[in-house]
Amino acid sequence: DTGVSQDPRHKITKRGQNVTFRCDPISEHNRLYWYRQTLGQGPEFLTYFQNEAQLEKSRLLSDRFSAERPKGSFSTLEIQRTEQGDSAMYLCASSLAQGRQYFGPGTRLTVT
Amino acid sequence: QKEVEQDPGPLSVPEGAIVSLNCTYSNSAFQYFMWYRQYSRKGPELLMYTYSSGNKEDGRFTAQVDKSSKYISLFIRDSQPSDSATYLCAMSLQLDAGNMLTFGGGTRLMVKP
């Protein structure tokens, strides 16, 4: 399967813990996006990378959130000191420059 | 007020019906318009992609964009139970400026056999 993959698919954590998610984009896609989707809502843009450079961050991305794409391939999204309001589906998408975005299956985070 | 508004539904139709899904938006700078389908607990899947105003047809799906009214539509002909999903409209400004997508809240569609 050459689609976008995300790991883990589901993460349950206690409030205050740190969590890290991974996204593997479609190979040769140089753009990688992170979105967050809460129940009953559409996805909301968080941040995006072109190769290894993080070019845009949403106001939604508080200082507890950090994303990296160290070699321009896979990306990680870390949330520090998780809060119950962080419970959501975290979606990764990738694209060629100016191309259509293809989404992964998402990581569902539940903060208890 | 959200930039992109979409009736959340649920919309329930019998198999074979024509379905009309709609979004309105407030930012006249949006140029690219998309429809995604999302099954429960899955990531969104791109269905249709259009640029500026006009119609685009792909099989049973037709997308319409009316930029003067800031209104986009997706029509599904001969709807099938497998079309039951949440449909998300999405739009973006310029492809060379990051192409971040702004989504509507999604409309949940149920097609009954």
C-alpha cells in the first residue's frame, strides 16, 4: 500500500502525559500537512511542511504542540502535557507541490 | 461565523435518489474547491476537485461552483447504500501559497436500501 500511513491509530492517555504521533507520507510527496478533527466537525489545519521546512502554523497550534519532519520524509506531531480538549482525530495529508492532498487514516487521541 | 458553512444533516434518502449537498463560504479569495467523502473512523477521501466557477462531472458525481454566490454543490445520482458517509466540502486560496484546506463541518448522508 503506497498511501499515507499513520501510527498509532488510536492512543489513550492520561491528562498531563506527552504523546507523539507519526505520519509516513506518500513517497516523493514533498508537502505534508497536519489537521485536527473533533467529533462532528470538519478537519482544521494545524501546520504544514515543504520538505523539512515547517512553513505555516495555525493559531490552533499552541506551544504544547510541536511538529517535525527531520529528513523531509516522515513527520512527528508531539503534544506535551495533554489536556482533555486535545481529544480529537489527528489527520496527516501529503501532496506534491500544488497538488491534491491525500489523507491518512488518522490517529484518534483520547485524553482521560 | 465560520468561513465555510455546511448543513450537518443527517440527510436520509432512499436508494436511487438524487442527493444534493451544499456549502456556502464567506471568503471570496477561495479559488479551489473540493469534496471529500469520509467513512466512520477513516480519513477523508478526495471525490471531486474544481477550480473557479462551473460544473465538473465524474461518473455519478457532479460538482458545481458558483463564485458569485459563494455557493458550491455536490450532486450524487442513483445513490447507493455504499454512498452513506460524511461529505466534507473544502476550499483553498492559492496552490503555491501552501494550499491549506478550509473545511466545512460535513454533512452526514444515509442511503437506505
